[in-house]
Amino acid sequence: MISTLLVANRGEIACRVFRTCRELGIATVAVYSDADASALHVREADAAVRLPGAAPADTYLRGDLIVKAALAAGADAVHPGYGFLSENAEFARAVTDAGLVWIGPPASAIEAMASKTRAKELMGGAPLADVTADDLPVLVKAAAGGGGRGMRIVRSLDELPGELEAARAEALSAFGDGEVFIEPYVENGRHVEVQVLADAYGTVWALGTRDCSLQRRHQKVIEESPAPGLPAELVASLHESAVTAARAVGYRGAGTVEFLISPAGRAHFLEMNTRLQVEHPVTEAVFGLDLVALQLRVAEGARLPAAPPEARGHAVEARLYAEDPATGWTPQTGVLRALDVPDAPGLRVDAGYAAGDSIGVHYDPMIAKVIAWAPTRDAAVRLLAQALRRARVHGPATNRALLVRSLEHPDFTGARLDTGFYERHLDALTEPAEGERYAAIAAAVADAAARPGAWRNLHSQPQVKGYGDHEVRYRRTRGGGFELVDEPGVRVVDARPDRVRLEIDGVVRPFDVTDHGDRYVHIDSPTGAHALAVRPRFTDPQDRAEPGSLLAPMPGTVVRVGDGLAAGARVTQGQPLVWLEAMKMEHRILSPASGILTALHAVPGRQVEVGALLAVVTEVAAEATQEEDTAS
């Protein structure tokens, strides 16, 4: 029997495993980098061991340090979570060689399946060797991991060398292995997967299907179980293929077999993930299981029943990320001021952060997963959308509004799902939120309510407050209320520093207003949430950037600059100039115009903060550029 378990991971998945351990009476051990010294998973563990450093390569990818930590803390088992070393056969072998119980499949199964190239060969396929124009588009993928890292779509042969280099660098940083491969890319397919669970005695369960088609940067955003609208014969075929794959490698524990379903309904094997998936809660909700508990039981030598329980109902999961979808999904950092999701039957929240925690640059930007179960798909989708809409999420920008709009989009509610969803709909899904003007009014009135002032008998100039792109004008009234200026159809019903009620076209609506003192005001209402920057009365001249300035959109590390770039170089619009790494993903900084690179401050290896000046491009008219080209 396992008595003490170390989780070789961080964040949400570590907290998730600890929760099951507490229910089973198993003591827990966390490992943490210097950047995670006060993280939630460290606070929730019974003991914790430091991994010196911050970068994954120095900490969570150091299997030798993690094994030493387990032995030092008296653990007798290791759970790898997902990502990092979870699909590393050498690490699994090192754990068992140290006399510890490995919560996962045998190292031989990981070797057979964790490398996507070897898995394809085992399942009768093979990566592309020599890519020609006829093969396009193709997908470059990391061989040793998932989560969208080390993955690139290539539509032109000219792009292939650069994308291969970028994918290798990203895969090496995320998984400690830079091997990549190339496969055909299926346009607008559905990403469908089968959860498997196997014991050491030959029993293999296929636990339904999951649809994970809504993705950004090849990383899943919304998942659900069962995958809607699949023909029964296709589901049976996917189950059979998944069970066959597990049996072929002597699999044990939890794993996932992933497929891409073409628009014609043909299933293509993608990979087998030899670990627990981020989206496992939807399967747990539908089957009424605790997959982590079953992982532990299987590792202890228990037998699974001959068949799993019957599935019931429908479950949907949304990943809440600290990122801005409207600016290329750029990761966001800062202090999470509030994280409150309404409590309701059928709702579940798996979080890796709590209010007061700092979201940094070193790791994945996922804050939490919100899961909804209901007897029908329509009811589960509605429950999840409403929970996200009413949630209080204060701090860095998140994808919360995008999630709500995605869940309510006709293509999603109609189960018309494919991996091109965001490519087609992103502009519409990231339009400015309706009601922002009313949120600004509520913020201005709440601020005035917090600053008592006297009513003046003489007609005076209105007070003016700025929030985001909005300017609000108001006057105090004789009875201690507020009169809005130039706001037809809007009336202040009552106001407190934390809550304002506005009558808008005859309908009274409440707005909860929170100022955390960080230059932003958060306004929550039943119809949506807004975070508005408080506009200063006077602009600091030092805050003004010269035209053509390229500012870091996020804190991160400069990993490289374009070949041959230096001050004075000629650049073209859209040309990649600087590559930043933040939260285990590479982000390209492109030239905003064609012209001359008049300054280059980015240096490989240097840490930069958000807003740091990376380079300056002085735009040159197209005619002038052509004349220079002709003269040269």
C-alpha cells in the first residue's frame, strides 16, 4: 500500500492529485522551483522539497533531483502528472530503480508510445520523410510531448526550415527533448480521443470519447464527453483501436489514444499519451469515477472490474488561461486578485492558483479548469457558460469572455466542431464586450461614492473620470445621489463604493465594483465582467513611445533575434525580428512596417518585462524602398 506520494509536477495537476490522496489517507510531497516557492500546490502538500532554479530544464525536468527529493521526503511512490517528465521512460525507470512505485505505465510502454514517431510506426503509420509541395500543408510536432508545444503548421516549403528550428527549440525547453517529426495536416478535422485504463491482469477499459476540437496554438481550450454526433460504428471502431493499442504495448494505468476525424468521417491515429490528460475530469464526471484513485489502485496491484460503469449525461470543460486572445493569445502575468466561481450542483473547479498568487512567466498560463456536468449536452453547456459569466476573475487578462462566447456560439451549440473553429471565428469572439460603457459609468459612480463630497447649490462643471476608452461625466445631487451628464436612458438608482445599480432603458441592473489598487477596476454584473484601466488625469511624457517602437507584449526571455539583424538593417512588414519565450511557448515579434531598423535592444538570453523596448523600426515609403533597391 502506498503511504506517501510525491507529485513530480506543479500547479493544477499537483493540487488535483493531492485532493485524491487526502481522501485516501495518503501523505503528499510537493516539489517546487524557486519561482513556485509560495505556490498553491506547495501550500497544499504535507511536505515540499526545493528544486533550485526557475527554468523547467533546471527544475521540473531534472529527474535525478526529483528522485532524490522523493527519497529524502520518505515517499514510496511518484505520480508524474502531465507534461514535464510524465512521458519520459528514463525517468519512469529511474523511479522504479530507486525502489519507488511509479504511478504510470511500464517504461517499455512509454518507450513504445510516448515517442509519437515510434507510436505511428507501431500503429501502422509513419511520419513524412521528404516533404514536397504536394504534401502541404504539413504539421511539425514534438516527438516527446504534447500540449501544443513544439507544434507548427507549415503551408509553404520556404517556411519549413525556420519552423523546424522553432519547434525543436520549444520542444527542448518544454520536454527536455528536441526531436520533432512531420505529418500531413488534416484541415478542419475533429480532434477526438478515447480514455483507456488498464490493470496488470489484462483488463483494458475504453471510457468513452472526448471531443477536444476547440484549440488555439494546437492546445485544447474546451473539451467535452462524449464527443457529440459521432456514428455508433465510428465510436466502436475508435474504442477497438484504443484497446488494441493499449494491449499491444502491455499498457497499465491511465492513458489516452488520440485521433483526427476528417470531414469525410475517416479516423487518423495521432498519438497515445501515456499519462493522465488535462481534460480527464469530463470522463470522470460522465462515468462517476476518480481516475487518479484508479491509477493508484492499479499501481498497488489491484484488479479492475471486468467492465467500467455505464456512462451517463454529458460533461464540458473550459480551460481558464491568463492570456489575451485578442492580441495573438499572448500570455499575461501578475497577481491574481480574485478567483471565485459560483457553486452549483454539477460544477467543479480544478485550480492551480488562488487569490493573491502571482502568475509568472516560466510555466503554462492555465489558471484553472471549470467543469460542468448535466443530464444533457445543452444543459451542461448552459451551466458552464453561466458559471464562467458570473465568475469573479480579477488580475491579469484572461480568456474568460472568449470561453463564454465560444460556448454560446451557434457552431458550438449545434455541435459543428472542428479544429478550425478559432481560425474562423476569433475576430467575432474577441470583439469589445457589450455593456462596457455602463461598466465605466458604474466604476466612476462607485469611486465618487467612496469619496464623500458636498452638493453645490450653484450649477457647476461636471466631474470627469476616465476608464479605458470611456470618459464619464456626472454631478452630485441634493439628496446625495448622482446625475449623469449626456447619458440618455441611463439613471443611477443607488451607489455604494462596491456596488452600483443603474437603470438602463427602464431595466435596473446591478454592478459590483472592485478596485484592488493596481490601476485597474473590475466590474462584475450578471451579464458579464469588465476590467478597465483607470485613466490618469495627466499623461507622463516618459510613458510615450516613439513611432515604430516594438514593445514586449509580455514578460519573458529573448531567445533569439533575426539572422543578420542590426541597427541600420532594412526590414519588411511582417518580418520576424525577435523571438520571446514565455510560459513554455515561443512568440514572434514582427516588424510593423517596411523600413529601417533604427534600434535593436533585444539580446538573446536577456529577461525583459512587459512594455520593454525591443526594437524601433522607422517606416520608409514603398517608393523610396524600391528606388534604393534599384540604385543598389
